[in-house]
Amino acid sequence: MSQPIVVNQDILEMEYAVRGPIPQRAAALRKEGRAIIPCHIGNPQALGQDPIAFYRQVLSLIEEPGRIARERRLNRLAGTAAPAPDDRVSDEVLDRAETVLEQLGTGLGAYTESRGLMFVREAIARYIDRRDGSGSPVAAPADPENIFLTNGASDGARLVLEALIADRRDGIMIPIPQYPLYSATIRRYGGTQVNYYPDEESGWSLTTPMLEEAMRGAQSEGVRVKGIVVINPANPTGAVLDEASVEGVICFAERHGLVIIADEVYQENLYGERFVSFARALGRRVVPLVSLHSTSKGFYGECGHRGGYLELRNPPPVHGEGGSLCDVLLKQASVSLCANTVGQVLTYLVVSPPEPECAPYERYVQQRQRILADLHDKATMARRAFERMDGVRCFGKIGAMYLFPRLETLPGGTTDFDYCMGLLEQTGFCTVNGGGFGQRPGTSHLRMAFLPPKAVLEEALPRWIDFHARYVKRR
Amino acid sequence: MSQPIVVNQDILEMEYAVRGPIPQRAAALRKEGRAIIPCHIGNPQALGQDPIAFYRQVLSLIEEPGRIARERRLNRLAGTAAPAPDDRVSDEVLDRAETVLEQLGTGLGAYTESRGLMFVREAIARYIDRRDGSGSPVAAPADPENIFLTNGASDGARLVLEALIADRRDGIMIPIPQYPLYSATIRRYGGTQVNYYPDEESGWSLTTPMLEEAMRGAQSEGVRVKGIVVINPANPTGAVLDEASVEGVICFAERHGLVIIADEVYQENLYGERFVSFARALGRRVVPLVSLHSTSKGFYGECGHRGGYLELRNPPPVHGEGGSLCDVLLKQASVSLCANTVGQVLTYLVVSPPEPECAPYERYVQQRQRILADLHDKATMARRAFERMDGVRCFGKIGAMYLFPRLETLPGGTTDFDYCMGLLEQTGFCTVNGGGFGQRPGTSHLRMAFLPPKAVLEEALPRWIDFHARYVKRR
């Protein structure tokens, strides 16, 4: 055995429940042959969701550019035996792949600029402007120079938090509950986590008093708050913020000179609600904003491709330097060379879907609608099941991919961790306990990702209801 | 304008010359329409090197799995008009894609285990064992549990350095010159860079006295040295370490309880020399070793796909904890969820090339041989040009993708930075000055990546010779 070494204490102390003991136990049970219902992570394609065909067709062609001419030759053979009509790749897909290759210049195998490919960043800026109605007097247009392509959104969150945390007394406000990427990354870079508590019973809404209270608490302990993280639609609660909540955060950040870190990766996971982006609500106010997006979520759920971007608005100047926060992020990004090119191109496709009236459009829209409707149905099934469980209450509109029910009647001496572990052992449902995300002291929750196929949920939810009835009776 | 913010000082202070002022000036000149000869970065496909067809065929198929059955149908139509024989995808390629998909289980769109896909890690372990003749009494077999798939090798280096650096007095030994990823990352995580100086005139070899000297210097300043970085074949010098140098590092690390960080990303960029891996030289000695590899280099040069791995041997236990360095790396990796799946599969293909006697083999071998022969020719052309320049000397065998000539006759008051900037402005050659990698005080160098096409070099090298003659005459 080699000699023991001392490692970075901040890494030892950080926690990341989404890949913690419950999922690890589930993996062990699966190895033993047990059927597991994975509701612990937002990983839809692992649960049978099909990829959006249009994206994959284009990616497949640009991996092997010679195929474009070949497919065109095959298409010209229409009427002969091969290929069958269903086997043909439409001209629009071939054209799109050709356009991407022209823009790529040297294909997928070359490093790109540190910020990412310019044509992708330009397409992202157009997407944001379309989404927010920018150019109107309300919203400022997005600037491709302030957009960074990243390996998933986690990478973007890491870059920003690493830049902002200069000292142990530097604080970052995060909602409780939160996605543990944030608590882990703040811990890892040696900063101070400053909790604020969205109001569960009013659908996890945010109010100025709750933000000010958190700020006062931090200041009284000598913490300099530098940024505020907001996740909307929220992970783990699935809540969708209303305009007043978003506006309140912006005014609060303006008053205290904070950078807003808006995790907006679930912006397309809406089921009837309206998404209010921070960029749109910001309008022309000069408040620093970082918005994160990802190809892993939405209706596409391309987790494995690790695509994503970070958009920066109003980058603040850096104290004692010529540059701005944008220059600092660029320097950080340059050491990693660039985000993976396939993820970059996928991000481009996500923000530039097929045009209406072209051949791939119809299937694209059908897939999108079916996936979103399916997710909504599954969330509704789960919520109905919770209604049949004693003391289980689920607040807020449905958004993102998660439900975060409150467990009000756990037997004395048991925790939500015990509950989730029992649920896993007895029913196969793999969830993550509320403690893994943080929760108001004295409350118990769990997060359920509503992704398993409907048939699986239909069959398994009654078992959860039975488990629950037995569990709470232990009181 | 928003208020200035204080950012992480370690990021402000880190430097990364490979994407620094000279390449930035080159990009500006190119925008003005100037022809640039990019020799500043190892990015072969940006300079016209073709991807290895076999890799791309497989990747293309697994992006769009439905295509496999379609290609089989098309192949059965042999003899009819379509597809032409050259357009057919061979059965071996289709079989390989099918095998990969089976192993992937849920395709490219799902997150993988934090360490990466098990079948890829198993294939890497087999590759290492084949390379090193493991299982023999000499070398210990590689363990898939100690392998981590990463987004390029940079990611792996970052994980390890971040874990090892617990304190400002923690030192990491790096060769001078070095690839600035290391100096930048040590700076970024607040550690202390401890320089050692390979002997330029003996082909950049390493000796125990030079390592001990660096150690004594560090210890006398209260620095606790925890690891030693070795880059072999070397970046930026292109030198290939002999067995004695590798052995010397292992004994040194064993004596001082260091973790060896072996950057072996150029292990396939050899032109007649023999690569001695640290794992092989280590044999059964219990010295902690991290070896980094990447899909970006070698003859494949798939930089954009950001594939890579980190192999850990003899992970040391962590002080005060139950676990080992492997557990710490796993925790870090889990927060980023996983490396991109396309890069993971590409890594699998790199370590599991086509079998001899199958259809794709011949083309694969031809491509490999042509690329490596071409690189060697280009290195030889550049070295010959240097021989015609007054006071330019290039030491060491040819390896990796770089030459690192010493400039002995720069006019007084000028630096290698001035020289490289002048070279860029007057000839279009974009190189990086030795100062960007570190060099023995009082010496001047530049790094040239020998990647541009032969015809370009043939035409342009005489202009460099002329530039040099004029430049040194300014003395």
C-alpha cells in the first residue's frame, strides 16, 4: 500500500446526493437482478425515450461527411428497388448537414475557438432573441461574444462559480431545496453557501423579504454575497417561477450588486405554464446575468452528448484589471481548449429546429408533442398517487422533470433517507431523499424524476401507495 | 456599467500561452485576409488531416442506430444499380456498430456511469495490457475500476491536480519547458509549481540529480511536494524519454512518496523511437501513478471529440478517510455527471482498432501509416530548415507533434516573443515562444507544431529562413 496522502479538503467535504448512497444501492440491487424503477435522475433516454430523429440524422451525416453525396445519389435512384422510400434521407436533412459542415469548416475533429463555434453562438443569440422578443424596447439583444459553449450546463455553472469565489467569505445564495451541483461546487471552490427558502405552500414562489432575510443573515456573519442562483423551472421541485418572483430577484440583485446565475435548463419542460426568462425580465437594466442551458433536458433529453451553453449579460468589470467577467471566463475556457464539437452542433440543432413546411418538420413536431404530453401524463399519474398517500403533499405547478412531495407523517425517528431506502428495497423505486437537495429544517421530502414509461408507473405506483401506508403506520 | 467585482485571483494570475497573444494576433491577421500557417497548436484536422474512416463510420452509425438495418438491406441489393460497391458499408463496420450499441444499452443520449462506460474501460484495460505485456511477471494488469473516461486529457489533469492540491504549500513538480495546462492548473488551484529542468543537450533526458535538486529547492522553501508531472513523448520539446529516464522518475517518486502524473497522450506519435510507458516500467512496485491519454493526438488527431482517459495505479489511501484517491476522483467526476458519450465511444475505437484480415483493416493501416510518415517527413523538413538558420539548434529525437528549437543568436534586447511575433507578421508562421512553456533562464526557444501540409511548408520554410537571417543580423 502506498503512503496516505492529504487531499483537497473541500472535495472531501462536498456532497452530491444524485449519485449518492441511494442510487448506489439501486445499482447494487440491479446487479443482483432486481427490477429498479429509476426516478433518481433526469436521464430520459436511459428510460426508453427516443432521440429526436432530425438531430441524430444530421449528427450522423456530419460524422461521415462523404455520406451526404452518397445519400443524394441514392435519392436520385428513386423508383428503383433501393432504397425503399422510408429509407431515404430527405433533402432538407442533407442540406442542413451540408450547411453545418460548411460552417464547421474543418469538421468535427478539430478544436474550436475556446468559446465555441461562432455559427453556433450566433444561432443561440437568435434563439434567445426569438424567445424573448429582443430588439423590442423591452429586451436587449443577445451578443454571441458573451456566449460560451460548454460540456453540459454543469460545466458552465462550474466556470462561473469558480470565477466568483475568491475567498472563503465569498457567498453564493442558493435556493433550498437546490440541485446539489451548486452546493457541491461552492464547497469545492471554498466559498460560503447562503441559503434562501422559496415558499413551498405558495408553489415555491420567491419574495423580496425572504431574499433580504438571507442576505442579512449572511452579512451578519461577515459573508460577502456575490451571486444568487435561481433554478427555473426548478430542480428538484419542478416549480415554475411567476413574473413577480423573477422581477423580485432582479431588483434584489440590482440593489446588492449581485451576479444572477439563472439555471434555465428546463426552459422547454413546461406543461401549460409560461416560462419567464431572466434575460427578458431584465430588459435593459444593467444587472450581471449568467443564464445556463443544456441539450440534456427539454423534450430532447440528450444527456450523453454533453452539450450546453452559458449566456452572459452585462459582464461586470473585474476589480483591478482591464477586463470583464467575460474575459475571465474566456481564460478559464481556453485552458480546457473547447467543449466537445458534437455537443456544440447538437446545441445548434436544438436552437435551430427544422423550419415549418420542410420534410423533417412534421416528425420533429410530433416527437416533441408526444414526449412533452407523455411527461405531463406521467407527472399527473404520480401526483394522483401521492394524493392517495397519507400526509404526502406536492406543491407548485408542474415543470421540469421532477416532483418534490413533502412527507408529513414519517414515523418518529425516521428520516426521508430511511423512507427512500425502504421504498427502494421494497418497491424498486429509486428516488433521492430531500436531504440530498437541502430542505427547511424539520421537513421531509423526496425527489421523483417522472421519466419511467407510463406502463411501468401504472404497474408500480400502487406498490408505492401500499409501501407508504405500511411505512407511516409504524408510528 | 455594473459595479466592478473581485474574482478568483488564481484565475487572473494563470497564463495559457497556447491561446495567448501570438495566436490571437494570428486570428486577427487572418480576419484581415492574411494567409496564416498555424504551427501553434496540435490540431491536425484543422490543417486538412483526414479522420480515420473506420472511427467515423462507426460513430455515424451509432448516432442513428436505425441505419444499421438499412445498410444491411442495401448490401443485400448487391448487383442492382444501387448502392455502388464503393458506397457500401462493410459488414465488419456494421457488426462493430451493432456491438457498440449492444454494450451502450441505451445509446449515446443517456448519461453514463461517472467513471464512463464499463465496456470502454474494459477495452482500455486490455489495450494497456497489450501495450505493456501485462500479466507477465513484469507489469501489473490494468484495472477498469481505476480508469476514468474524461473530456480530453486536460480534464483528467485538472481532476488529479485539483485533488492533490490541498494547500498553497503543496507543490507539483513539472518539467521546464512544459505544456502550460500544468502551470495554469497548478496556479488555478492555488498550489506551488516546482520546476525541474530536463537536460536539453542530451535530448531532454532526466537524471536523478536534477530531480533531487528541484526537491531540495522546494523543501528549503517549505513546499511539500506531492506529485511529479512527466510528459512523454514531450510537449513542447517532442523528446522521447529513454528507459533510464523513466526508471529514474519512478525511483525518485518512490523515495519521496509522490504521485506520478504521466501525460502520455503522444504515445502513438513515434517515428522510429520506442515508447516506454510508466505503467510498464513501474512493474509491480507500489508507486501511485496517473497516466493520461487522449483521442486528440496520436495519428487520429480527433481533437474536437474531446475523448480521453485517466488510468490510476496504486491509488494511495486518503489521510483521515476510509477511501483512496480513486474514490476522490470518482466524487469529482460524479458532479460533472460523465464525459461525453461520443468521445467515450471514440476512445473505445482508438483502443480497439479493426482486427487484421477484416475489411476495414487495410484502409485503417494505410491511413495510420500515411499520417505518421507524413508527420515524420514534415518534422524532418522543419529540422533541415532550422539547420540552415544561424544559431538555431534543435535537440532530442523526434516525437509528439512538436519541435522546440533553441534560438541562440537573438539580437540583444529582443526576446523569443518578439521573434515569434515578427515571424508571424512577416511570414505568416504562427508559433508560440518558449516563454509560454517556461525555459531555462537566459535561453530562448519557440515551439513549432509540424502539422501544416507538406506543400505549405515547402513553400513557406524558405521565407522563415530569410526572416531569420534578417532578424539575427539586427544584432
